[in-house]
Amino acid sequence: MILVVTYSTDARQTLRNVCTAHEGAVARRLGRATLFEETGLGAFLALRLREKHGSDVQIERTRPFNEFVAVPEGIRNAAQAYEERSSASTPYEKFQSGTAHPAPRELRGRALNDDEH
Amino acid sequence: MNTEGVLGREWPGRTVATAPLPGHPTRIRVRVADTVIDGSAVDLRPWSITTDEAAAAIRGRGEECTIACASPGPLFDALGVVDASLSLSLGRVLATVARRRGYREATGELASVRTELATLAPPPCDLAEKRRQVADAGDDESALAERVATLRGELLARKEANEDVSETEAALADAVAELTTVRTERLAAEQALERAQADARTIRDQRERRLRLQDRERNLARALCRDLADNVYEAFADAVRTVPGTATPGNSVTEYDGDDATAAFAVLRMVRTATPAVLAVDRFRSPEHAADVLGVPVVRV
């Protein structure tokens, strides 16, 4: 999808107007940001906003998140295990030490798999 | 009895004049066609003067009709013409009235928000050129990769056919060398874009901060305006009950439940300006009655 984030009151207002006028092109409205459908119309609306508001409009392209493709199993297991921990106040770093779960430093440096098929 | 009027006392040196006494609106002089009318209530309906023409006359820009009166202030813009299309921002108007009565808002936080806003000047973050370079480099690379593949195929075919391959080999070597160069350029362009994207994040942080401050500024200003207006709300509510209309004022500016004309009448009655009000609604028995209730000179159109 096409993510449009606005950074000024004027740009935010234009985004609102555009979303109201083109509901069919909008996948999700998120306050001052919107996910447009990945279509020519979605791209057209996003580019129009940037033409009008320049640096106050950020456009990014998103893609579906498939954790079974993009995320190594160890990370998935770690997330699951941590949410099942017995003590809610245990920070992740303490939780994982002495286990096979990845350390926060490892997680930070780890790139995800390319999930394009 | 004080004869200067409330505003005259609080704003010495200001040109805002007020009626000397409640119930005695200032007299104005209206000239329309060949007729001169003096009084505190002037009925212009026989001359078919429009609200716009009457307002222009009060602002000193009348053509068909001229009116000699105290020059209008900001309140005249807001409620000087009472007709069916009147749209009043009651909070803002009552805040203006409160300010004229000497009330001041506590602008501490608003001032600091505005000071910070004034210092924020986020630079632009336009990465279009860098994105274009990445796209162009990618196109060049694909074209060359295709050429290398074609030449490889040609070389193979020539070898199998026992033809001379020296020219093809040379062309292939050139294409491969060029592909290497173009690939390096593409990687460089991608890295430059990545660096610029990282820088853009800082700039967007600043823009986000600015947006939050602008929202804060607007909310603070609105709240201050409401607080300011509430200082005079009791007086406004009293006036609402005195003027014709069915409004229920409630206890604060957010509770007002009624039409804009009634609110405008109440504010006019509160401020008792020497500047006339233009009335184009049937709420009073006569223009004289209107002037009497409102305490301001009235021009009926």
C-alpha cells in the first residue's frame, strides 16, 4: 500500500479532504497519515499531496508482513515465549539471558528476510 | 453619574465612543438621496438600501447613502450587520468584549509555545533527485545486463557455427566492463539515497514537533478565548434575557443555545457603541424600539 504521512496543519487538512472525496482509494485512515490502495489512483492522490505541500508530505510504500517468510523462527519463538513469561515485570533482556532466545543487540542488527515471492 | 460610558473610562484616548446613558443611543446623521435624517433610529426601508450599502456607509464608503457616525471597530465586522445570514463566533466576540473591559488572558504557556514555534525552521527534505538517480541507474543496468546476455548468446552461437568470435568477444568484454561500472554507480546512488533518507528522518522529527506545537497553540488560544469570554458571560446572559429571542444562555460560552441574531443583539446591548448597527430582521416593534433596547443607534434596512 502507499503510506502518506503529513507534517503540517495545511497538509493534514488536504489529506482529510482527499480521503473524504476518494474513500474507495483509502485502505486505512490513521490521523494525519493514510494508507492508500496501491493503485494508480492511490499514487496519483499521494503525489498530488506532495506537489501541493512539498516536504510536509512523506510517501512510503508498504508491503504485507508475513512473519513466516520474513522473520527467522528464533525471533518468532522469542516473541511468543516472552509474552508467555511468568513475571510481567521481567524485561526482555533479563528474560532471554541464559536461553537460546536472541539478545536485544542481535535483534537490532538482524535484517529480515526478503519476503518477495 | 458617569457620563463617559464604560469603554470611555477604561480606554482613554480610544476613538471608541459609547452612548452616554443606557436607553439613550447616540444620534447619527444619514443622508440618502436628497434627504437628511437625524436620530438614533433611522429607517431606510423606503429607499431600498441593502445591508451592504448601509454597512459601507457606516464605514465611510457610502455612495448612494452616507452616514455620519463613530467609525466602526472590529466588533462591527463581527455583528454590525444583523440579518438572516449572520454567523457569529460567540467566543471570539465575547473575548473581544472582555478585552475591552480590561480583562486579560494568562498567556504564559501560549507565549512560550509561540516563541519555540518562531525558532523552528525545519529545512526542506526533497529526495526526488536522489530517487531519480537510483531509478535511472537501475534502468541503465538492466539495459546493459540484457546486452551482455545477448552477446553471450551470440558468442555461443558463433562458436557452435565455427565462426570468427573475436569481434563478439571484444564487444562482450566492453559490455561486461560497462555493466560493472554502471552497477557501481547504481550502488552508490542507492547508498546516497539511504543516507538522505536517514537525514530526512531528523527533518521530519522537526516538522512533527512543529505540527504538535501548532496544534497546542491553537488549543491554548481557543481555551484562553473561552476563559476570557466567560469573564463577561454573566453580563451577556443578562443581556440575552433582555433582548427579543428565545435563546437559553446557560452558564458559559459553550452552553449558549440560541440563534446568532439574539446573541448579536445581546452583545450590542453590552457594548452600547456609538457606531450604529444595521438591522435587517423583524425582531423589534420599530427601529426606535430596537435602538432603545440595544442602546446603540440603529439603521433599519
